[in-house]
Amino acid sequence: MTDLQRDVQAVADELVESGAERGVQVAVYRHGELLADVVSGVADPETGRLLTPDTPVYATSTGKGVTATLVHVLAERGVVDYDTPIADVWPEFAAHGKEKATVRHALTHATGVPGVPVGTTPEDLCDWDRMCAAVAGATPWWEPGTRSGYHPQTYGYILGEVVRRVTGKPVSQVLREELTEPLGVAGELFFGVPASELGRLARIEEAGPPMELPAETLAQIPFFRVVDGYTAAPLAAMPDAAFSNRADVLSSDIPAGATMTARAVARMYDALLGGELVSPQRLRELSSPATTGVDEVTGAPASWGLGYSIGLTPAVAAPTLFGMAGSGGTAAFADTATGLSVGVMKNRISAGDFGAVERIATVVLGHA
């Protein structure tokens, strides 16, 4: 056992044994080599089924990094260009002054369409055509390209529909053909999970009882505001444990998130770093800051590359890191300085709490 494997395993075990986490997966790659493949705890607390390295875990925005990577693979092949107006391939998207919004704007959360209809339900999110029509028909909250504000759900539909329009195939099929099969992780990384695979997945649980906030308090939080009947955070479709365990959600293409193992997503980032998926020049572009400033939706400072946050969390903020953290406390990232690629999956939702990720990332980067 290497020192890295031992030290990461110790952190994962402590997180589970302390009761802070139910199940944790961590994988670390460098230059094509799996340096650490750590697992601790259970996948399903009701049955006692153990979490294993090949147990897929639903992760919210950590999946946005997968969507971005798929776009970069297509761009590398000349199928799509970052500066192509979205409406060139998806004419309906031009409605209400969005005709100049580009693929680059979508990657950097700058299209001005961060919201979905305020009454959006999980069933709506599972209906691809319905959601794409809602996004295409939205009035932008700002002139596309002039500001950046986090697009929690629309990010996946905008880029996923661009992928569908330029390839003629659903985004799940393109993911399989262009990414997961070539990288050997087809059974461990999904948008829509095949029904036959649902029994393998980890069960998601809440870290504690949900926090109930009165409507007047929510109205004061930028993330929950409503503009022209659209909101970035539809209350009926928040990604809590119940949402994250729904068979219809898990089996639908909702590419603002993904279902994956730590090993699979770390392998993907390693392939980005190693030149298997994109050229060194494209890697430099996608991993460099494209927009920096106060986020129009969250109200917090943000720095975006092309589809990835630059730096992971305030506590793990090196400018050489690019990747995505998810609202449930998962994350995956790469470090251009050290060549390390890391995936951290877990099945206990800790909304806004990235303590587990930060502890693990600190140990991993300390071994660089």
C-alpha cells in the first residue's frame, strides 16, 4: 500500500466511523496510473450493501465537469466551436434577444438564462423536450456574454441540446461513444442510467433534517429570487435525497449532474491532462480563467474556466486546479501543476459543506 493510499484511506475511514459520512469513494490518478482507489462505508444503509469502487453515486453539479469535457472532445474534433452562436445550431434559442449567446457563454455560465420556470418539478426535469423549450423561450436576465451567473440546471440542457443538435444523438449516447467507452469506464459514468443498472447505485441520504426557511427569508437570498416567472432554484425540484434516489431522475438525461464512481471521473480528468481527449493548447484554454468576479446568481466570488471552476472551494483554491464540486459535497478536479486528478464521491448529502472534500484534497495535494 502506498503512502497516498494509506493516508486517504485513513481519512475516509475516519469520516465514516465518526458518523459524518455513510459511504465515501476516492480515486487519484496521475499520468494514467491509478495511485489511490479508496472506499469506506456502505452504499445502502437499509440493506447494509457495502460501497465498492465500482458503485456509481449520483452527484449534482460535479457532473457539469463531465458535460463540459464532452463539449471539449467534440470541439477538438471540429464538430462544434466555442464561439458558435447557440442559435446557429438551435434556432429556437434565439428568442428574446439570445441570438448572440455562444457555446463559450454557456460553458462560462454567461448566457443569461440561469433559471427554469418557478413551478418546475422533478418530472419536468426528466422531460428533455419540455425543458429545452422552456430554456429556449426564456428571456435572459442579462445580455448574454456581459455577466456570469451560475446556471444550476439550465447549464446541462443548453450544452446537452447543443451536443444533440450537432451530432444528431442524445447526450447519453454521445457520452458513451465519445468518452466512457474509449476510457474504459462505460459502466461507471452516466447521465441517464439504464434501468438495468439502477440496482447498483448508492442510496443517497440526508445529513440531517431539511432546513425550513420562511418565504420572506428565501426572497432575500439571491439564489432563490424569481425573475419573469423563472428561478435558478425551483423549490419543488431541489436535489435533496428524495430527488436523488428517484428512478425517473436517475434514468433521465439531466446533465447538470451525473451518476458516477470516483474512479471513473478521476480517469476522465486524467485523460484531459494526459492528452487523450484534447490538445495541450486546448487544455490550457479550458483550464484558464475565462470569467472572474461576483456571480450574478449566487452573489459570491467565482472564477470560471470553460466549464470548470478555477480552484475548487475557498479552502482548496489553487489557480492550477480546475473541476467541479456538487451541492451534496462531492467533487472532481485536476491539477495542471502536479498532474493529479481526483474524484470524491459520497452518499450523504451535506448541502454547502465541503469539509470531506477539503480534507481529502488537502491530503492528496500534500503528496504531490
